[in-house]
Amino acid sequence: MRKLIACGVVLVAALALSVPGAIGGPEQVPGVTARTITVGGTFPLTGPAAAYAPIPLGMKAYFAHINARRGPDKKRGVYGRQIKWIYYNDQFNPAQTDIFTRRLVEQDRVFATMGQLGTEPNQAVRGYLNQRKVPQTLVSTGASEWGTKWKEFPWTIGWQPDYIAEGRLYGLHIKANHAGKKIGILYQQDDYGKDYLYGVRYALGPTYVRNNVVATEDYPVGATSLASQMLRIRNSGAQVLVLLSLTTPSVIAVRTAAALGFNPEAIYMNSVSAIKPVTDAMVANPGNNFLNGTITVGYFKDPSDARWNNDAAMRQYRQIIAKYGGGANPNDPQVMYGVAKAETFVQALYAAGKKPTRASLMRALTNMNSTNKFLLPGMRQKTTTKGRVDRFIISQMQLQRWNNGAWVPFGGLVEGRPR
């Protein structure tokens, strides 16, 4: 009996040394097996920001395409691994984001989170993910801190142009095309709105702001009425209206302005709100006559824009959504947004290597220099950890103007954060 027990102890010890993840042995990378790599996120599928619900559908469709086709290594997926995509409905509620993010990490054991939406929802889980060293990647928000706070949160990185850079372009355009005109600004009362406001004011300069910005009105997240704010902007004599707001508040603001008889000479609308559900609602009420001439920015190919009909990437996009989109509307730019972001993530997975780790994924994302066929021609995804650290994957944009049902781009690409 003693000999049998001794042999059992020796066998257990041998297994512990030889089996990955066994007692005393090296731990397997969470979310990565020989055949799969698990990625997850949270999105507002319902609730006040449900206009963004199509984004994860675009991601799901693109990952399904990657899993089915043979890549440059002649294998399906990425280095033979199928991408398993899991996402939950956080209703744009940071408390729910926290609950579901912990589920993704602790129960679903994701390799990384990808594309989670919203400034405050991402802020709510950033500390947790960084403490656990789980990559919080390509967040769907342009808050500047995703790039500027890299020392404090090294496992977090954004994707889209940041709000300060975008706001800066509006300020420069106003100053060049509406010199001396009175400006009224509506912004959300949080870091999201303050980033945009800072960018606009920075571009205008303190003297110009002092002489021309006649109203700066904020509103709390979840506001259902903007009557008092819009009335004050109207009564200020503002000739230029700048909307730095989320989707529903932007619709409310425009409809309230029209109802008050406030018809500004120029409107600037941030890109977060310049999406199909919002513009559809504005076209329905108060109409194209009010909306025409509104300025925003773009940075990826808009599937509702006929100029891309013969573009090879757009044709592939439509094929992917038709096959794997599960009924998603291919003309919705939010679906394309999801596809474009998923393409960036796939590029990073390849760059992370055949034996990816969470650290190698972050190295790939912070040392990018590539194109993305779904972004506007001439754009580069570029980051660096050398010299002047740059963790803003996309910083180029193009101004566009609303004209009878469509955004029409004008001018060339503009660098939001010139070096």
C-alpha cells in the first residue's frame, strides 16, 4: 500500500510538471485555446443609447467572415483559431457595464474586451480591467483620456478620433467661415461633453471665445427636455449653433430650436450624433430645410453614400452583412463602424503572434502602422511607444455637410492632432 501511494504521488508530480495549467505549471492564457480565442464587450442594445445597438452586429458579422475564410496563413480564423464573440446589453448604465464586464472576465474568461461603448461605462470598468491586466481595447468612445492616460491605464486603448481633436476642427471651421458671428454651444455635462467643448474653445482661442461665444449651455445625462437651454441660446442672439450632445438630446435640441423659431445660420453636430437614426428623426421633424448645411466629420466609408457603390471594400462589406449580418441593415453606418473596428482588431491579433498573450496584443495595438480598407482612403492606423508616445489609432477626419438626405464630404483629410 505504501508503494502504491508513493507511485501515485510521483505520477501526480509528473503530471503537474508536464500539463500546462496544472498544479505548479505555466497558466494557459485566458480566452485562448488551440482552436479558439474569446473576446467580449458590452453595448446598449436597449435604453437611451440604443441607436448604437447595430455596432456589435457589425463586429459579429465580420468575425464570422474571418472564421469562415482562409487567411494569409491559409487557415480559417486567425492562425487557425476561431474568434468567439460574446456581448451583453448594459443599457448604457455604468453599473450594468461593471456587472457584465466582470462576467466576461471571470466567467466567460475573455482574452480581451473589445469595442465597449460609452465614456462613462468604460470609465466604470477601466480600473478593474487594468488591475486584472485584461486588454480594454478599441473602446467605442472618443474621450481623449483613452490616449492621454496611458501611463495610469496601460491596458486601455481607444480607436476613433478623440473628441478634443474633433471639436478642434469645428472651432477652426467656424473661425474661418463664420468670422465674428455669435456662437451658442450645447454640451453634455460630463467628460464626454467637456472634451468636445475644450476642443472647440481651444481652436477658437480665448479672445475669440470671449468676444463671440454668447451662450454655453450644459445638460445632464438623461435629460428629456432642453427647452430652457435652447431658449437661452436663442435669446443670446447666437447665429451659429454647436451641438456637442448624444443622439437623443441632439434630436430634442434641433426640434426644440425649430419649435422656438430659432433657425441658426450654421449648425455643427458632433459625429457621435451624426448617425442614421438621428438624421432620420431630424429629417422627419423638423425636416431637411432646417438640417441642410449642418457640418460634422467622418472617418470611415459610409454605406449610405452612393460614391462607394463600386468600391471593392464596400462590395465585400455588403457581401459579409448579407451572409452573416443576421438581418442587420447594411446601409446603417453603425454596422460599418463595427466592421471597421473588427478589422483593426483582427490586424492586431495577427500582429500579436501565433502564440498570443494579452501583453503581445497590447504591443500590437500600441505599435500600429497600417491601413484599413473600411476607413477613408489615405487614412492610416498609427500608434507608437517610441519618442513622443501616440496611442490615438485614428486621428484623421474629413469634414462633411448635410445636403437633402445625405452627408457630403468636402475638403481633404485633416489631421486632428497635428504633431
